[in-house]
Amino acid sequence: MAEAVVSFVLEKLGAEAKFLLGVKEKVEEAKRELGMIRCFLKDADTRARKADGTLALWVEQITDAAYDLDDVVCTFVLKQEVAAAKEVGVVHKVVGGIKRPIKLHKVGSRIDKIFNRLSKLNQNLQSYGVLRNNDVGDASSSNQRLNDSRRTYSHVPEHDFVGNKGSMMELVTQLTKEGNSSCQVVSIHGMGGLGKTTLAKKVYHHKEVRKHFSCFAWIFVSQQFTPKDIWKGVLLDLVSDPSEKEEIRKMERQEKLAEKLYDVLQEQKCLVVLDDVWKEADWDSLAKPAFPEKTTCSKILITTRRRGVGEHADTRGFLYQPRYLDDIASWELLKKKAFFHEDAMSRGDYEDMETLGKDMVKYCGGLPLAIVVLGGLLSTKHTVDEWETVKQNVKELINKGQSNGEQEYNTVFAVLGRSYDELPYHLKPCFLHLANFPEDYEINVKELCLLWTAEEFVSTDNKARECLMALVDRGMVQVGQQSSIVGRIKTCCIHDLMRDLCLEKAKKENFFHCINFQVPGDSLPTSNVRRLAVQLNDDIDDGPPRLTNIRETCLRSLVCFAPLDFSDLMKPLFNRFNMLRVFKFELISGKYTGKRICEIPEEIGKLVHLRLVSFKDCRILFLLPPSMANLRCLQTLDLRMSTYGRQVKLYSLQSMNGVSKLDHLRHLYLPELSYLRKDGVRFRLGNLTSLETLVNFDTGYCELDDWSQCCWEISTWTYIQISLTGSSLTEISKNREIRKYTTQEL
């Protein structure tokens, strides 16, 4: 994760070089030092994850220094822009010229201190024995043990298969189909632990498959392999003649092995299973030299966590993603794995244990791996009290196991964690950020992309969508509602167990902290917290949490999902955390608590670094303070507040016109303006020529001429939603420039 943070900071500093007049040389020195350290962060990150405490502290200090450098430069650049806008008149220029050397000296001193910290951290590298990124091998002892524990063998039967038998027959049909409509590669894809290998094994041993093909090979690929070893293993499975096998064992040249395998697959009707293929490049290294592309009756069955691997292997291939088990199938699998039989105990104990088991299996979320792990834990427990004890700690036991022995390599975290470890550095913060959202929350993709952009994980909304689809491809994010726009999704979600992994990784790497006051013992952190998610419910009697333990200069993002009055939190929050970039406060309950409607305080204008402000579904008094005009960096403003019976109707639209001064604003979500009082004031778009999204633009309350002018000036519209009223309908219907933007979907 440190590699991602450092890389983002270096890229950002490069983009802002033109604004660094007066301190550019000092920033360049710090950049060079940070760049040298980045060369070692891949190995340092890996070792820090494996409980190397000293190195973990070093990585954390590097991350903090990178963030601090970013904060100093961002603050300096913003002040430069503000000063440039104010420099009108001789007097102001003279006063500004006197203050400038003093400000530059202060900024330069702060950068010098960060540079000295980085230099000392760089010097410490030698004592830790950290390797350069180029020298870090893919294999490690822990990875090898994990691979060994997950290795699959075709001769080991799968007696405990449960689920949809129709899915197995569908795969059998695709493999045994012949003619022009047949495909050469069949792919089973999905998240780790979904039962891909179990399904592949049932298909591999199916009687119709055994009758259709003449020879078979099953090879476990995984992350560490050499093509030569894979080809040799496939050939030894496919050929039956002892002398031919001996000849293959003696082959050392890759070209000869590839040629031999190509000929065997071409001449015979073979089924080759490649279990656990991770990347498109892995497929290419195996398939291109040795697997015939056409005119062969042989078939390839692959299992992979990535849909893209199957699509890449055969554009006409068949892709199948197993479904999660339903409650009935989950309980059936748990009974088999826990050796739970009614005839082995009294009737009363059976009913009590059945109730406990059905409660525990719900936590598995239909993921077969989690159910198997739980079944293994329960198989040695034979009393109601023992099952009750497991239930009390079921979440921890499934995710992390109960010991540090070999079993830890087959826990949910160990298996799902491999997907996280293999992510490119730019996808890791995007994945970890998903745990900001409550459990079982359906995430709006558009809003998620705006959050990632505001957090500066990505530079544009399109890049954010690309990152999201990369996570979907890896089975780490699930698709919710599909958009009517081809290739786009409207909502997404994350499996509960994958979210647990998110939370664990984010906390361990100090990426963000999630405080859930629905969980007993969950408390506010005291460390340098950069991002904080707060989740409350109606049962909290002590009011909103106090964030007094968090350093003022650290917090960059605060996401709140809380059905409470947060007016007591907002003013101190806006007074303290002046580096805040993201403030998202969402009322997800909708339950009226009887408390007063809270107001947006004037102090919000102090948070000049804010990129995103969202009050979606909040019961907030609709009166924007004039200080909102100070938020020069604001890119997204979501004012789609809850009205609760139009209680805000008494308040004026006049306060909205401060928004028109936010010339960097790209996404504006207006409230339902018809709830506001008509007092002769109309909202004007003003200088909002950077807009890409405009929602709830009501022509009865907004200036239409202003809108028409903006349509000519703005070339980046992506989504517009207009409420048409009265005579405005006729006027808009004549304006093709306006009308063509109203048909696109969010």
C-alpha cells in the first residue's frame, strides 16, 4: 500500500510543478529521495505484511512523510492560486510582495524537514536488507506453503458436491459439443473460494466427458510456475506408453516440449484442465506455443478468478460463473463437512445444534470455502456448548482460523487475500475504499467514481470506472443493477467476507478506520488517521462521536452513514480538520428521530481543500452559508437532501447562488427546488463552465437563458436531468443544444 501512496504523490507533484515557483528546487529534492525509496517498497510492503514489526513501522513512516509532503505542496499551490486571484491594485501587490518571502521561507522549512525525514528513512534501508523492486522474486516461502495447501489433484474425489446440478450439465454439454458452434476453451471464473475447482472436478469425472475424450490431463497452475513444467506435466498425463513417458521426462528444451504437446493435442481428442490460472499473460505463455488454436477436437477447461482470462483465452469460448449457495444448499454442505447426523445424538441436542448451525452458516454468505472452513471447525465439536462457543467467535474463526499451523493457509483471509496481494498498486486503494460502505449496502457506481476521483486515487471518472471493472473482472466486486448504456453498471456491492478482508487490510495498513457503533467495543482510533468511516444507528444514546483523538492535520476523508442529528459534530469538525478532501454524510435509515433539522455551519468555508461534499438524504436546513464560495477545489456537490414532508419549504433559494462561483465544480446535484419558497430569486449557473453532471435543474426556479449559454460553453456534459414546468417546456423543446443532453443516463 505504501508503494501506491508514494506513487500517487510523485505523480501529483510532477503535475503541479508549474505552480511551485519559489520552492520548486526543494520539492524536487524531496521527490528524488522519495523516488529512490519507491524502488524498495514492493519488497518492504510484502515483508511488512508478514508481521515484520520494525519494517512495518518504517513503511508507515514513509507513507506519513509522503502524505505530509503532499499536504504542504497542496496548501502552497492553493494559496498561490488564491493570491493570484486577489492581486488587483498597486497596494495589494506591494503588501503581497512583502509577505511572499516570509511565506516561502515557512514552506521551504517544512519541506526541508520532510526531506530530512526521508533521507534518514532511506539510510535505514541497508540495515533492513530490503531488495530493489527488480530483484524481488515472485516466490516466497509463505506463498509456496499457500500454493502447496491449495494444490489440487484430479484423483481426489469430491463427494460433498452440493448446488445446481444443471450448471454441471451445462459445462459437460459445452465440452462435448462438436462442430462449428463448439468452443475450444471453457472457463469457470469467480472469486476465491466460490467452488470453481470442485465444479471442474465433477465435470472432469463426469461419465459423458470420460466417454467423449480419449485422454485427460489435470494441472494445477497458480501463481508460480514455468511453462516447461506445466507442459511436461500435461504430456505425462496424456500419453500412456511407458517408453514415451520416459522420453518426455528427459526432455529439457522448451521448444521440444511445446512441439510434442501441440502434436498430441492436434492428433488426439484430449481434455486438459488448467486449474487456477491468474493472468492473461500466464495463459499466453502456456497456450500460444503449445495449444492448437483451430482444427482440433481437444478442449481446454480453465478455472480462474478473472473473467478476463477466459475472454482472452478464447473470444468464442464459454464463460461460466458459479452462483453462491442458497440457505438450503449451504446447510446441506455444512452438515456434510461437520459430520452432523441426527442419529448420533439426542433429539434435543440435534435441534439445538441445528439452530446454531443454521445461524452460523448465514455468516458464510453462500461462499463454499467459508462453509467448508466452518464445517472443519465444527467436525471436532460434539456438544451444544462447544457449538455455542464456536458461534460466539464464528467470524474470527472462519476468517483467520484457530491456530498458526497449516490450517491458516486454508482460511478465508488466506485465500481471498491472494487476490488483494496480486492487485496492481493503483487498484489497492480503490478496493480498500469499498469498506467505507456499510455491510450489504448497494453502492451507486457514479457516486463511487466521484469519491475515488475526489480522493485522487484516479484522475478522471472514466479511469475510476476502468478500475472498478478491473475489480469486477477479478471477482472482488459484484455487479448489482445494469445500466441501459451497454457495458456500464449502475450499482455494485461487495461480499461480506470480502468486505471483512477490506477492513482487516485497511486497518493493518493504516489506510482508513471504520468505526461501527453497532459493534460493541468499537472505538475511535488515536493514530494518524487519514480516512474515517463512521456508522451509527438509532440506538446510540450518547450522540455523535467526538473526534478529539485525531490529529488536526491528518484527516482527509470523513464518510458518515448515520440516522442521527449531526449538528453537534459538524461545527467542531469544520473548525479542526482543515485538510479534509471528502465529506460525505448520508442518512441511510430514514427513521425520524424527533431531533431538530441540523444546519450547514458557516465554518464549512474553512475547508478549502474539499473536493467532494455530499448531504444526500440528510435532514438539513436548506440554507447554504456564503462561505461555501471559498471552496475553490470543490468538484462534486450533492445537495439532494431529504425534505421530510417539505419541512424546508420556508427557506430561500437565494443562498444557492454562492454555488455559481465554484468554477472548478464538475458535478452538481441540486435539491428538489420545488420545495423551496418562490421569492423572486432564481438560481443561475454563473461561472460553472466545468460542469459534467447536472441533476434536478428545474426551469421553474433556474435561469433558462443562463442554461442556454452554458450549453454552448460546456463541452463535457455527461448527464443532465431537467424538470420542465409551464412555458419552459415550449422553450426547451426548441433548443436542440439543451434537448440532446437530457436523454443520457446516470
